[in-house]
Amino acid sequence: MASKRERELAAMRAATKRAEEPGPASAKSDFALPAVNPPVGERDGFVAVTVQMPPAMVLAIRGEGLRRKVAGEPNRTVSAIVREAVAALLGE
């Protein structure tokens, strides 16, 4: 049985290989926002990443999370907001 680290490395290699393969212009759909924030039990293929950010950026992300919470919107965690931002950057 592969360790968690080996599974994460395999997932990263597969994602890198897919990103390097040429594809049609519609290949950007791999980063569709609905797939970015699946329910917690469906995140087996996700890889944990640590990112350092300026305090002002973290406060802005937390502010967006609070705005979403007050509005009753989903995906209000820092991780969810960062995933959406990265997907939007890579998908456009």
C-alpha cells in the first residue's frame, strides 16, 4: 500500500503531465469552479500545500469568507477561496 506522500507525489506528477500535454482550447475546463470545492469526503486526490502570504492578503481573504458567511454563501474558508482564485487564474 502506497504511503500518503507517495500518493500525493503521484497525483502531482499526473497533474503536471496533463498540464504539459497540448490540448484543445477547451482544455481550460479542467479548472471548472464546481470541481474545485467538492464536499469534504470527496477530496481524496487533493494535495496539501503551504503558502506564505502578506498579512493584508490573508485579512482580505478572511474578509471575503466573512462576507460569504453573512450572505449564507458556501465555500467561505481560506482554502476554498484560494482554490477558486487559483482556478480562475489558470482557467482564464
